[in-house]
Amino acid sequence: MSAFIQEHGLLFGWLTVIGQILLFTIVLLLSLAFLLLMDRKVWAAVMMRKGPNVVGPFGLMQSFADFGKFLLKEIIIPAGANKTVFLLAPILSLTLAFASWAVIPVAPGWVVSDLNVGILYLFAVSSLGVYGIIMGGWASNSKYPFLGSLRSAAQMVSYEVSIGFIIITVILLVGSMNLSEIVDNQSGGFWTWHVFSFNHILLFPVMVVMFVMFFVSALAETNRPPFDLPEAESELVAGYQVEYSSTPYLLFMIGEYLNIVLMCSMMVILFMGGWHGPIAFGEDFIANFPQWLVNLGHLAWFMAKVVFCFFLFALVKAVVPRYRYDQLMRLGWKIFLPTSLVAVFIVAGYVVYMGVQS
Amino acid sequence: MAARAVARIGADPVELIAFYILAAIVTISAVSVIAAKNPVHSVLWLILAFFTSAGLLVLIGAEFLAMLLVVVYVGAVAVLFLFVVMMLDVDFVELKQGFLSYLPFGALMGIAFIAEIALATFARGDTADNFNPYPGAETNAEAIGQVMYTDYLLLFQLSGLILLVAMIGAIVLTLRHRPHVKRQNIAKQTARRRKDATRQLDVKSGEGL
């Protein structure tokens, strides 16, 4: 970013960056509206219902109707609540959810800030996400939200550890923490994607397991079913957001879904080849087209993969029953953590002795 | 864009403005940590201070260190702080009473701390080089890796071993195996099949088992 600003002058550089951020925000919010609908539609389809189908054709406008409803309702702040923290929590959730997107590359060069430590930045910002929930639960000054937030914090901290180790395996393979370089390492067809990593055939069993574990950890990290214990409607009514209504609740929900989409795009970038298509062909032919057109094609692949991952998230929500809390903790600490640690050792040994990196 | 440019505070007006804003926020939040009446607010201010210092580290070009600060201190340590503080049932009035008697000790520690930092800074003449985030390496991450895994590898591993011993010690101290307590055996549970638990009987009507 700073290099770009030096090239194009201060004012133009800053305006461009702000424009990029605005574009990202708007596109994200718009696509979120339809992803939310997709979530509900998939859920409904598994249960052989129709799902939302009244507002607009096929219910396409449902999310916008919900949005309007949330905005127009009254904001209720409980009398015993800590007002500042109570209102700060959803804002923090939403801000952090958006902040992560600054380093996500959606096509070659199409990224707000191409950080050298991009993946670490993502990890850092997503580890902050727990504060929105803790603050919301504590500030509500009520038992159910507090219990929900404690559960959620413990859960998110636990699964962060295994996510960190899984990310390290990918970093070891690539030799860089820059997200664009991680994606470029997977160019040249689906067999070089880190899920399969057929070009390092010995690592194939390790990386497939890592991918599945990342997916499950992502479910736990975003408090999605089957790990939605913080919300657990049947025990905690709705967890940390019981006392929230109207716009603050909306902010929480947008933040939550943004994090899910972020986890999907992390899966795509780390394991599924990012913006690269499954089969690399006609590189010379493609080179004839202008760069922006090629990038649009890359963007389409990226979005298709993210939507596929989101479909998996939605499907899991409909199919799998909720975990018990001790099972959740056991899975995180006793199964995922040792497995990912062993995988780090295996991948590191492979990288050193098989000479993956130059 | 990924290319490195040696960042020195003051080279760029935007960086200078950013430095003053961040430094002001760090100072204000650090003061608020001790000034806040509610301990939970204290921890929240502390988190802001951590986060903003990460921003300062980014400004001098130590981006790896900055991210680690956020991941480790803000993402893990401060969460535990917040956990403990939220669980406490603190009487604020009682808490305020001891303030004056602790003030001299606190002030003394603060002065000693500032004096130590000043001593260390003045002892090394070239101050600009002291804050070089990547001496003799391409990036901050490489510089840290060089120091930890090449120059001082044995010391680093030794400190890791000490931490491991400390962890095992903590586990051993708190681990109690109480007798007569039914424990869950996950492997046994999942290995259980239908034929182990049920049997089919042919019960004649009117007789029962």
C-alpha cells in the first residue's frame, strides 16, 4: 500500500485505497445478503421445506426485508447493563470481521493490502473476534448471555490453537506468509492444490486430513452447528446475544456471517488453490486478453469456491446434531491438537529432507 | 507492494501523524488501565494498549513482532485475564481504600522502570540502530528466526525445555486421581456395539421375564 502511495502521490493513493475498501465492503454486504438466504434455503431443502419464498422471486429479497425490520425495531438496553461496553461489543465484532478482509486476495493483485505477514494478520484479527462475544455477554449483566460468552470464549481459544498449527503446515509448504504467494504456490491445476498436493504425493494423506480438520475447526471457531454451543437455543435460549435487539443484534449477526465467509475464503486460499481454476490450460491463449478480464475470470473461480465452502457450512448445519460440550473440548484438545502437531513435524521433515523450497 | 521499504519514523508525514495518534492512544489507555474503577474496564483498556502498541511496532517495520503481540497477548493472555476478572466478585469501595497506601510502592516501581529503560537506551549510543527491526535480514520474521533458531538455538531450546518442565509441574501439582469416581472411557464407549448391550428374547405372552 505504501509503495503504491509513493508511486501515485499521496492524495490519489489514499483515495484509491479508500475506494477499494468501500468496494470490498459493499460487495461483501451484498453477497452476504444472498449467502444468508442460501444458508436458509439449503437448511430448508434438507428438511424438505421450501424456506423463505415470499419476499421477491424465490424469496431473493428476504434478507433485505429482514434488514429493514432489524433497523426499524427499538434498541432495548437492559437496565443493569454496562451501556458503553454493551454497545461497543457488536460494533467491535463487525469491525473486526471487516478488518480481516483487507488482506484477502480475490484475484492476482486484487487485494487491499498485500501484507508480507498476511496469514498472521488474519490469524491475529480472527483471534480478536472473541472479545465481541465476551464483552457482549458480560455487559448484558444477565446469566444466560454470560454463560454463553464463557462457553464461546473457551471454545474459540481452544480451536484457535489447532487452526494455528494447520496454518503452519501450509506456511511450511509454501515458505511464505504472504497470501498471494500461498495462492501462487497452488497454480497449475487441482493436483497442486494443498488439499491434494499430488505434486508432493507423500504429503497427500497429511494435507487431506489437515483440510478436513481446518474445516471442522472453522465450524467451531465461527460457532456454527454442530458446535453452536454458545447459542444453544435449547439450553441458553440464544447465548451471548439474548439481551440484544434491533441494530446491535444485526451487527452481531453480520459479523458472525462475515466471519463464516472469511473462514470459507481462508479454506479456499490455503487449501483449494485460491483464484486458480482446477485445470490450467491455454495459458498462452489467456495471455492475449487484458489483465482485468483475466482477473475477472480468476475472481469468478474464487467466488465459486467460496460459495461451495459456504454450501458445506450450510449443509453441516442441517445434517449434524449438536456436540456436547465435553465432546467438543475433547475433540479440540485431545484429537485435533496432537494430530496437527504431528502433521507440522511431518511436513517440516518433508520440506527439509525432500527439498521442497529453494 | 510486498517489497520492503526501510521504515523510519519521521521519513513520511503520514507515518509521523500515525505515530503521534497511536502514541497518544497508548498513553491514554495505559493511564486508564490504572484509573478505571471497574476492573473489567481496566482489562479492556489494557487490550487497547496492547493492540495500539502492535500498531506502533508495525510503524517501525516489525510487522511479525506486531502480529505475534496481537495473537499471543491480545488473543490469548488478555482473554484469560478477562475471564478471571469477570468471575471475581469485586467490591469496588473496598478496592479503592488501599489505593493511597500502595501509591508509594507503585510510584517507586514506575520510576525504577523508566530509569532502567533510560539507562539501557543511553548505554547504547546509536539509538536508531537499537530499534532496527530487521538487522542484517530481509524481513522482521527472518531476523527473529536468525536470532532464535541459528545464533542462540541451544538457549532457545533450553528455555523451551524449562517451560515444558514448568507445565508438567503445574499438571502434576493439580492432578488428583480420586478413587471411586466413575470415569468416562471414550474408546470403550465408541467401541460398544448393539450386540454388546442388548439381547433379543422371545417372551411368551402373559409370562413376562
